[in-house]
Amino acid sequence: MGNVVTIARKEFVDLLSNRMVIIVLIAFLIYVVSNVYLFYAVLNGIKPGQLMFYENTGVAADNSVFFTLSFYGTIMGIIIGCSSISSERMGKALNTLVVKPVYRDTIINGKLLGSLAFLSIAILFFIAVFTSGFLLLCGNALAPFLLDYFYRLPFVFLFIIVYTFVFLSISILISLLVRDQAFAMILSTLTVYITKIMYLPDIANNLNNIFPGYGLNKLCVDLSPESTLWWQVQPKFMNTSVGALDAFLSILPEFGKLLLYIIIALSLSYIVFVWRDIS
């Protein structure tokens, strides 16, 4: 256990000092701040439009956090996952680790733990920025629904972590399979893009027309995390007529599906890391 913690600590420090990760986090921070202002501007009629779930400002604010950190947090998952492997490979640190008296599963456990810790702190930081901005700019409108906002927020955080970790684990697997880390980053990005479009009618129906009789349109919708996010999770999770716990319980099947994706990707990563030459 001590070795796992040591490797996790090193992984956390490496990610914190990684230039690419820092650039992405800064860009994401700017985007979060702009979304807070957009929420304020739409809420006060400065910009045209209507907030989703506007009948409950607290849930509407939760939905803004949910949308931003889930939809664009996939980029953060890719960067952290790829950086976790590429930085070690480029510096030949993986070669050093695997020849030391440390089990390979200990190494990947430590790296996963460090990546999860870094991701969790990053998400918490962005949620804190969202919350501070909402209270500062929209305090009066949010006040009657403040408890609704804070009650649902921990479940939003938990879902965002799991959803982002799906892509983090996939990017780790791709980085282990592909020796060229720049190409691995491209493949990881392409994977995210495919999941974001594969469920759309134009894509799913065309595939079904090309290969009729296999139910590919339904398969594309069922497999896509993106369709799970918007077509199944969001309407139930942000249902203003139920409480925070009941809303979370209603999305447990979809939550379980995302966990299954993580388990599959990490299981394959363990197999590759333990049995393959990863130098």
C-alpha cells in the first residue's frame, strides 16, 4: 500500500507540473468563468434566451455545472489520461519503475489513484468557482433555491467524476497500446468525437441503412456515453419535481453503465501493462 501511495503522490505532482495539463486547466477556468457570466446575463435578461429548468434557479445552476463539466470535462480526462503515460514514457521513467522490486499492478494502481485525486481536486476547484460566481452575481435569484442547489451538488460532482473518468481510462488504455504518444492523443480525441456523434440520427440511421438488419442505430444510441448523458441522465437528474437523492437514484442504471465502461477500459489497461512491453 505504501508503494501505491508513493506512486500516486508522484503522479499527482507530475500532473500538477505538466505544462499541457496546466494550459488546459487555465483555458477551462476561463470557459467556466464565461459560463457563469452567461448564466447571469440570461437570468437577468441581458442576453436573450431561457435557462433550462428555470422554474428552480438552484437546479438551473446545478445544470450549468453539470453541462459544462461533463460535456467539456472529457477533454480534461483525455489530457490527464494521456499525460499520465506519455510523460513517463518520454522520460523513460516507466522503464525504471518496472525493473524495480515493485509489482506492475502496484504501478498502475498508483497512477490511477494519483490521476483520480488530481481530477477530483480539479473538478472541486471548478465547482467552487461556479458556486462563488453564482453567489456573487445571482445571489438574490438563487437565495430561495439555495438548498436545492447545494443538496444536488454532491451528486453532480460524483457523476462528473465518473463520466470524465470514462474518457480518462480510455485514454490511458490507448496510450498503453500506442507507442507514439502524439498519435495516442489524436486517437483519444477521435474516440471522444466519435462518441459525441455516433448516436445522432444522421450517423446512426445511415449506418443502419448501410448494414441493415443488425440494429446498428439502436446499438449506437445505447453505447454512446453522450446519448446516455443528454437523453437519459439530464432529464431525470435535473427533474425539479423530485429531491436530490431521488433524482440520483433514478439515474443509477445509467451511472452503472458508465462504471462498466470504466471497468472494461481499466481491465484491458491492466492486462496490457502487466503483460506487454510498455517501454
